Amino acid sequence: MTFPTTSNQVTPAFPEIGSPWQTLSAQASLEKFQSDPEKGLTQEQINQRQQYFGPNELKDTGGRSPLTILWEQFTNIMLVMLMAVAVISAVLDVRKGAFPKDAVAIFSIVVLNGLLGYLQESKAEKALAALKNLSSPKVRVIRQGIVQEISAKELVPGDIMLLEAGVQLAADGRLLEAQNLQIRESALTGEAETVNKQADIILGEDAPLGDRLNLVFQGTEVVQGRAKVLVTSIGMETEIGRIATLIQGVETEDTPLQQRMSQLGNVLVSSSLGLVVLVVIVGVLRSGWQNFEELLEVSLSMAVAVVPEGLPAVVTVTLAIGTQRMVRRHALIRKLPAVETLGSVTTICSDKTGTLTQNKMVVQKVQTGSYAYEVTGEGYAPQGDLIAQDSDEYEINGEIKQLLTACVLCNDALLQKKGKNWEIIGDPTEGALLTLAGKGGLYREDLWLEMPRVAEIPFSSERKRMSVIIKVFPEADKVVNLHSYLMFTKGSPEIVLEGCTAVYQGNQAVHLSDDQRKQILAQNDRWAAKGLRVLGFASKPLSDIPEHDRGEMAETELIWLGLVGMLDAPRKEVKGAVLRCREAGIRPIMITGDHQLTAKAIATELGIAHPDDPILTGRDLQQITPTELGKLVSEVSVYARVSPEHKLQIVQALQKRGEFVAMTGDGVNDAPALKQADIGIAMGITGTDVSKEASDAILLDDNFATIVAATEEGRVVYDNIRRFIKYILGSNIGEVFVIAAAPLIGLGGVPLSPLQILWMNLVTDGLPALALAMEPAEPNVMQRPPYSPRESIFSRGLGLYMVRIGIIFAILTIILMVWAYNYVKTPGLAGDPERWKTMVFTTLCLAQMGHALAVRSDSQLTIELNPFSNPYVLGAVTLTTLLQILLIYVPPLQSFFGTHSLSATELLVCVGFSALMFVWIELEKLVSRWFLLKKQ
């Protein structure tokens, strides 16, 4: 790769940006970039590289425009058919010289449904914008030998970037120098602990992202120390850029509900067209072409009748009601169809840090020279107890006090209370030590006044320990020995123990035997195997402050104080939530960037995995093919040390096996998998903006247990959607059969106008359907496996029910229609002879009221149900019945809807025929119950 030139000068070759920089030394990296560590790049180099690489920013590949989304709404097959009906209806009305009110009404419904769909889909994804916000606006660099502050967009590969505590990195880079550098990479890698970076090491090409200690990455934050960095990647070539590419490369598929609604539309339209053709053919064969216009009107009414115009609105409102229920259970739904999607989940892939755990390092175990302690309490709040094991000694004794003093003084973090919450400024590990000391009654603010730090020997990756030297005042005799200074050392237990010759027991230092050394190391190994991060502490009295270059020599002949074991502790509700998942037929899986030992310990404790279950790491995933991964995903429940690409591969492998996957996460590294999953669930409190914008739902309390509650609500929503679909479509099928029957049995005219059918589909069907959406959960909703997300909308008897009930509707109404047609023709009978149509219209509407009362349960009789468990159904039935009565007897409504007044006898006949629908459905329940009892 070469730079374009603006002169005759030949530009030297430039390395590929994607090189594995962790495998090269700092000097080799500088040579490849032709950069000077002291002077940086020249202005000519900067200009060339800015021209070649462009600005340091993330690029958007673009998506659907608002106009495209709006246009797609009107390509829905049901809306297309309605628009065709409206055009034909308008032509027929104009030919008759009448105002085309049917066409206007139909077009209004089409526009409303199109706008509803547009509002649902027009919220553009903002994940890329959130990623862009991770870039620091200003960066300190060395250019032409001068330290400058420039915009992050102006960075180019080869720049020398300067880091200090509090800086957010604006590019990826190779460390050239590092002094006590600690970087928080949890948003990128998922690890809770800060990473101690090292400039002078060389790593293998297959080193996982979290183990690349000689590299730094855009979007991470410097917690402590200083560094000089060679910029190796900018923009879309950074790790953040690769995540942006993954996010934009994920294709969004329709949710199960959207797929089912599309299937429903296709079946309804094709069935309707088939029936229309049949009616026209039979009508022409019977009476010739002279009645073609009448047959066309019948066809238009049938087409309007078959389309459930109110269904999109009812579904949307039902999903909105579901979102409100979920908000009350601390789950925020960003995309309405995701409400129902949650109920279809078969697998939950969960990030560990901040999702299953508290994302807070918490000390769980302490071991001094004589005592072992269990530590209670949660998070960073310094409330809890240190409970001694195998002892009646529950008070803070001399041994534990010395250890807690070391925890406070050998520490650079701050523990602060903001409102009701305790927060850590600095390294989470050191924060956990301050919390531990607070539980023992020792606080930094008090000890630092009494025992100020006068010198320190900083931590380094080679030393694996740090020491601080404290000034001791005479009044502090009760805490420490009689010396002017005291040194506390903290670090790797093995390293610290090597420098110890004594152990603190009781209130004095005694000789440290070989057996005691073995016991301490064995304890360290046991805790580490459980996933704990273990630190060792020691102290040493000093008469003088050692000289600067002799500090490490003072770290000998130490007094061992004890071990502290800490863990990013599991949330207390999660174990029960995992159990509920398994009862509901949902498989939980942990996918984390953390260490495999820690991941296994947490997964085992929560019941996600058994102790002997296999674990796959990122390195394992790099060495196996997608086909091999597809075979393993059914057996592996824990994935550790994984990268964003690996998370995406795992989700895709599960989906290929037919699983319906929910992915939870909070970090930038989770975003691609969140978007790929069938439903992505982000953390509301600890989640990054990137993860939230890539998700379908957000947990407001960051509680894994909330996922289970949201899943329950999702199942209830789907059950209710099926309930009102069979309610609405049962009547629609009945309407179609009644309209088709009228000309076939020789009745004059169409029994229902398109406007009357719209009234039934929108109001008579719509209001009770919304009430049915409020039906509470069935008792066993979370004790059964999830229904297949790929099942047809007509599965489990729903299609048969709709056809059966539609036929019963039609038979009852056709009998009424024939009787009413002949009745109103009776000689000498007063009234408009066209009122038989009003009787048909009223019977169909009132029959639906009985249907609404009976359809609440498939097995229980209506009389057995508590009417107040869903009072909305009673209210909707009452209101809809009153509205139908108004249409019959209020003159302006009569004129608009084409109805006629009915006598009391005629109205009672309509009510009687309508009630037979309710009786039929209740009898079906009794027959089903009898068959079930007979089988038993």
C-alpha cells in the first residue's frame, strides 16, 4: 500500500493497518510507521496520511429513507386490495350520481393503517451515532517535536498520542512507554477489572482482545498512570470501527408477529379473491351478464369484509399496552413487535459483567494469620459484616485491623456516597478494599489524616506488587508498632509471600514457618479456582524512608498480614430467575469477555452450567469451523474470553439450529450480537448508549430477573393476540359467507354495504378485541415450553376454529336473512322493505358480543370465569351494543350508514338469533370437556 503523491517524490511503502501490532516491539512498530517517538510525524507525513486515510471517524453505510419506509407500508397486500376496492367503489358511486362515501371511508382506513406502520418502523437506528460519541473530542499528540492538542478527527496512523488519567482514547495504538498505566476496558471487552498495561512485552497473534496488554483501544478510559502511544488504527479500522461494521452488517428480519401477520394477509386475500371469482362465475352462469354490476358490488363488499381493517390498530394498541405492563416490571420496549417476540424466546444469551453480576468487585473472603472471614453485604456500600469462621471471635481484632489498615492505606481509589448510592472513583479492585475496610469501621478519610503517605513504590507488571510508606505519629501506637514509618505492601500473593519472614498473629509478629507458607498458597489456589481475584498483604516497620533507587530492596523481611479474595458478585435475584427460565423451557447461556475460571465459577453458582460442563474460549472459537460450532452450541453453556465477532458467531450458530435467541448485554462489545439476536436486551443503568440503540428492549433495573418477567408478559401478549384474532376473523369469515350467499339464494341486493362492514370491522369488532387484549395471564403461562416462533398463525386449532365459527355465524345469519327478507315482504306490514338488511347487519354485530364473552377462555364456561378479572370486556360489550342501537334509531346515523328503524319484535328476533352464537360456543366447551373426561 502506498500513499498518493502530490510531487515527483516517491512515497515509501506503508504497512497494512490490520497488522497484529501486539506481535511487534515498540521499535519495530515505529519503523513500520516511519514515526519518531520524540518528534512525532512531520507536517508532510500528516498531510499525506490525512489525504489517504481520511478523518478519524466512523462511517454510516446508510439505511432506508423515511419515504421508502412510508412507501413500503402501502405495498401490504391487504391494503393494496382495499385501495383497489375503494377505486372501484368510487367509480360505481359516481356512475350512480352518489357521493363516494364508501371509497372515502376505505381510503381513510388505508391511510391510518399506513401511518401506524410507518410510525412503528421509522425510528432509525442510532447505534452508530452512539459509537461516534465514544471518541474524545480533543487529543494530546507530539507533532514536529511539539506537544499539541488537536481534534480526534485529525489523528492519523503514526501519530504519537499522550495519555493520562481521565483521558478517553480516540484511536487504537501500540504502547511505547507506560508508567503505572491502568485502563478500564469493560465497555469493549466485558471485563469488570481495570487492565494493567505494559509497553515492553510482545504477545502472540492469537492473544484475545482482553489480553493484549501492549495495545490500547478507542473508546476505553485511562484510570491511572501515564503513557505514550503510537496510533496504529483510526476510524473504521479500530476495534470500535470493526464493531460498527458488524452492527451495520446485521440484517434485521421481521419478528414472528410480523411474519404471522404477513401470512395472515396472504391467506385472507387469496381466499377472498378465490371466493369472489366463484361468486361472479356462479352468478353469471345463473343470470347472465345483465346483473354483473350487482355481482361487482357483492364482490366489493366481500373484499372489504375479509380484510380485518381494525386488526393493525388493535395489534398496535395491544403491544403498546404490553409495553406499559413491562415498564411497570422494569423493562422498556424500544420496538413494539418486540413485546410479543419476548414470549417466543427459547435461549437467553447473557453477558456476565453487569448483567448476571453487579459489575462491582466485592470482597467475599478474608484470611489473616489465625482467622478466616466471610464478608456479607452487596456492592460498594460499606454496610455488612466480617464473620469469623470456626470461632466465636466476631469482633474486629488486631489481626483483621492491621489487614484493613493496609487495605485503606495501600490504595489510590476513592469511595463516595452520591445520594443513596456508593460510587468508586478509581480502580474497582481498590474500591472493593475500601468497602471491606468500611465494613470493619476503618475509613480512608480518618486514616489518611492520622497516617499520611510519604512515599510509594508503584505497581508494575514485572513486580506484581505495590508498596506505600506511611508516617507514624506517636498517638498511633495502638495501631502499629513503635517506628517512625510503616510500609504496607499489596500484590500477587505468591510474590508478596516470597518477601515475608514473619506472620502477624494476635497482636504480634511471629516466625513464618514453611507449613504456614504452604497453607497460605493452598488457600490462594482454592480461591482462585473458584474465580476469585486474590491479593496478598504485608507490612514492615521502617526507621527511615528508603532512598528512591533502593525502594524495592526494602520489600524484604515483610510481615504477612493475610489474603483478600474478591469477585464481581452475582446478583441475588439471578439464581431464581435462571431456575424460572428452565421451568419455562428457556435455556440460559453465559457469553463473556472475562476469564474462564471466573465465568465458570459464576455460571456454576447461578445454575447456568454444571461443574463438569465444557467451556469454550475465544481461542477455541478461532480454531473451529462454523459447522463445528453449530454442533457444540447445544452442549456448551459458558463462553469466556470472547470477542464481539465470537458473540455474533454464537448467536448465529444458535439461530441456525432453530433457536429463538435473546441476547443481553451492556457494553459496546455486545452491540453486534444484540442487533443480530431475535431480540436484543440492553442494560438501562450500566449499559452504554451503543448497546441501548442496538437493542429491542432495555432493562431499567439491570436485573436479569426482569427478563423472565418480561418474557411472561410477552407470552401473555401473544396469547391475547391469538384470542382476538380468532374473535375478529371468525366474524369476518361469517360476513363473507353471508354476503356471498345473498345473490346465490336469489335475494335482491347486497345485505351489507362497505361502510357497514367497515363499522363492524373497526368498532363492533375493534372495541371488544381491545378489551380481550387486557385478559390476564393463564396460571401455567411460565410452566410450559415456549411456542415455536415459526408456528403458523393458524396453528394449534386456531384456523379450524375461525372457519368453524365463521360457518356457524353464516348459517345462523343466513337463516335470519331468509326469514327477514320474506317477513318484510309480508302484505300489509308497515315499514321499509329494505330493513331486512338492517336486521342482518344488527344480528351480525350483536352475535359478536356473545362471541366476545365466550372467547375469553377455551375451556372454562363464561359463568365460571370471574367477570371482574377483565371488566373491560363487559364494558366494551355494553358500549358497542348501545352504539349499534344508535345506528338503527338515530336519523342522522341512519342516513349515513343506510340503516332502517326496526320494530321491537324485529329487534328481539335479532337478539335471539345473536344469542345462539354464544350458546353454540359454550356447548362446544362442554362437549370438549366431556371428551377429555371420557379419555381419562
